[in-house]
Amino acid sequence: MQSRIDAWFLSRLSSFLDGVPVELRLWNDVHTSPSTPPIATVVVRDRATLIRLLRRPALAFGQAYSAGRVVVNGDLVRLLEALNRALGGRAYEPAPRRAANSLASAKDNVHVHYDLGNDFYRLWLDEAMVYTCAYFEDPGATLEDAQRAKLDYVCRKLRLQPGDRVIDAGCGWGALALFMARNYGVTVRAFNISDEQIGYAHARARREGLADRVTFVNGDYRTIDGECEAFVSVGMLEHVGPSDYPALGRVINRVLDRRHGRGLLHFIGRNAPMEFNPWIAQHIFPGAYAPTLSEVLPGVCEATGVSVVDVENLRVHYALTLKHWLERFERHAEDIRAMFDDAFVRTWRLYLASAQASFASGDLQLFQVTFGRADDAAQPWTRHALYQTPAHGAL
């Protein structure tokens, strides 16, 4: 009797997957038989997990995979990509009105993800610790070359000139700020609220003789002051939230030079409003949100005295970036397990694989929005200069 009930539960779960070629197998060897060769076999190890998967599939799958109660035999990325294409976000929830992130909650959220330790991130990021989408001028480029190309691409989009003052909001481990100062002769004030990242960036600036040209500030974007010719934010907007986009817009309008100011926002986005996968939201990026362009532009740009100059989508570049990260992560899985535990390795493997699958399938986008003052007379006539890659060296 119980095995028949289990088989019924399994058939319900299989129906939810909407034809994705995957074999589902239970602890008691009850299983499905897809009509085409399966991408992977998903083994559910207990009845309680099976019931949770039926109730809240996205959240339950992540939690069970991390705990080892669900095992995937086969290509995890291909499986997740196929699920994204088939389900189209049906396992997630539509985006509700979100409360604003307070300074305290923003700090707590950043601590969960970015303060796990520099030694951990150093194992699988590039040598400059760039934790944002790379730019692959050639898909066969190394991760280091692609990250260097991304930093330079951002600088060219900002039209940096020697002597410019730059504000970098959400600077990570400082790679972009240091690159701008070293290669473009600008001065930078870079803001961040991750203690681990800001400490690393301070030390690197001193070590590389750039401390007089790059100032790292342990502060939230709402604390930014001063003036600048260029404002840049790479990978921070996801942590701001729609209700605070006007606040960010007011900061940009306040600090940006009235005649020649220009800027760039680089952020993960979506085509339609939707929350992150609930497991990602709970266990990886608390408080984060990937916005649509229609959510960002009214608050950040339209009401703040700047005009949108260009919008580019680098989605495929982020999928390839994540492929590199996941491969490096797997090479160091035993070292990471020794730092943390097996559940941590499973959690981060699933996060990196699901992110790669989300960008590959189009579930997530990667937008770069450039903007400037409405009467900017120096705006270039064409994009030609963007694709003239200068021979800049170190990251």
C-alpha cells in the first residue's frame, strides 16, 4: 500500500516537471521511466523529502540537495537549465512589494555572503578576486583575460580621462577601482559594507602603491558624498531593492558633475518581475532582488537629471563566467570541505550550477546601463571606441 502511495506522489512530481527528461528514483527503488534518454537521475532518499518537493519544489529541492537527502547523478547544470526552460519560473513566486533594506539589514545580508572569508573566494575566483560577470571578447579566453577585458570595457563605457574623479558604489575586493586608477589616471573613492572585502582592498592598494589615488570607504551607498565625473556600480544594485532605487538615484544626481557627469550600472536582472528562487533567497543572497529595466530606470534615471545612453545585455557572458567559477570550485572542493563541511560544498555547488543554468536559459539577464547628463555634448557618435581594446596589463 505504502509503495503505491509513494508511486502516486512520484507521478505527481513527474507531471510537475512538464516533460523534462529526468529519471526520478525513490529510496525504495520506485522510479519513473522517461520516454527519452534522461539528462540525470534524481534520487529522493526519504518520504518526507518527497512530500516537501510536492509542496514547495524550488525551496525543498535546494534544502534537500544541500543536506544530501536528494542526490543528482548526471549533469547538474543541464538538468537545472532544462527545468528553467520547462517551468519558466512556475516554481518561484511573483515579486511582491518589498520593504526597504535598512542600513543594519543591508550589512547583515552582505555579511552572510561576502564575509565567508577571502581564502574561500581566492580558491575559485580569478587572481584579482572579481566576483561579477566577465567579458569574453573570445569565448576561448581565460577567466583572467575575460575579467581584465570586463574592467577595461567598463572604463571605456565611462569614457574615463586622466584626472577624473570616480565614485565606485559596491566595490567588492577593489579590482575595478584599482584598475581605473592604475590604467586611466583617475582618483577613486570606493564604497562597500563587507568588512572582509574592504580590508582586502585597503591592503592591496597599499601594497601596489595606489593608496594615494584610491580611497576605500566602509560605507553604504546612502552615505556617499562628494563630487565625481564618473559614477559606477558593478554588482551592487541587486542588493538595493526597488523601493530604494529613488534613493540611489538621488545619490547619483547629487554627486555627479552637472555638465560632464556620466555613469554605469552593471546588474543582474530579469525580463519580468519575479523573486529569486526561494532557496537562493534564504540560503545564498538574503534580501537580494534581480530587477527588470522598467523597475530600475524610473527610480534611478528618469527622475534624477540623467539620460540613458546605452543598454547592453551580457547574459551569455555571465553563463560562461559561471562555468569557469564552477569548474574551479570543483577542483578545490576538498579544500572547501575542509574549511567548512560537506553541506556547504553541496550548497555552493548547487548555487553556482543554478546560476549558470539561469543565465544560459534566459531566466536571468545581465544588464549594463550607461547614462549621462541630458545635455552631454561629449557623448560619442558611435560605439566604435568600445571595441578598440587597449593593451592594458595587470588586473
